[in-house]
Amino acid sequence: MRRRLHELATDAGEADRLILASAAFLTPPGVPAAVPPPGRPLGGVTPTAASVTDDLGQLAEAGLTACTLWLPVAAEHVGDAMEWIAAEVAPQLT
């Protein structure tokens, strides 16, 4: 994506200023989903820290700058989901 933006831009700085962002659904292992995701979830249907990290890496390689995680879980499980992300996924990101 980023390469194509540079090809189309009349000013290289314009393409660099863009923040390419997306949202991805993630239901961590052991946390019940409140609703099914509307497509393939980040990390696949049985995500692991490695599969989530791999998917995020592929998105970054494609030019994505930011990814918002949508957690389709009930409010009482949000803390558990966030703890899993912080403990298992975040340490693998560089």
C-alpha cells in the first residue's frame, strides 16, 4: 500500500504523512466471544500470540501504520482479553 501511495503522490512527503489504519477483531484464547466476528479474526479462529503477531507483521509489511483491536467479548471479559494481549502479544512486538 505504502509503495503504491508513493507512486501516486505528486509529493513524496504527502504519502509519508498518511497514517494507514485498520480495525481487526480478536477474541483471545479462553475468552468467550459475545458475538461472532464479521470475517476472519486477527490470528485466525484459534489465535495464539504467535499467529496474532504474524498477522500484525503482515499488515505492517503491507503498509499499515496502526491497528485498532476490536474485542467482541462481554464487558466482564474485557480485562482478561486485555491482560492476554499485554502479557502474550505485546512483548513479541518490536
